[in-house]
Amino acid sequence: MKHVIQSPVTIWAILVVATLASYLFQLEAMKFDPRIVGSAILVIAFFKVRLIGLRYMEIDEAILPLRLAFEAWVFAVAIALLTLFWIAG
């Protein structure tokens, strides 16, 4: 499978930017609804989980059922945590 992003350094840079974005969201938490800020941080975290799984663990090169299982797991856990976060908040 041909990737749009080829270099591991590019992936690392995207992960660093996502981490900094999470940190900046946390700094601005007092100006916005904490549930929205927390949700944004969780979405960024699961974007990072997916990126690491697909590229560094090479799940994007795995057989289709394994990739679909991973994608479904990331989606299901993200939705479950976001739902619990909003219910508890």
C-alpha cells in the first residue's frame, strides 16, 4: 500500500504537533467549556493512537481483517470514552 506520508520523521513531527495541540487546549481550558476541551484532547489522543498503530506497528500493511479490527477498536474505545466523559461531566 502506498502511503501519502512516507517518512517516519514526518509521522513523528505530526505526533509532536498533536501533542503540542493537546497541551495548548489544556492551557485554554479555563476560557471554554471543560467538556469540549477534554473531548478535543481525547480525539487528538485517539488520532495519535491510530497513527502509531498504523504506521509504527505496521498495521496498515497487515491483512485486512486485522486492520479492520484495529480501526474498529480505536473507534469503539474512543466513542465509549467520549460518551463516559460527557455523561460524567
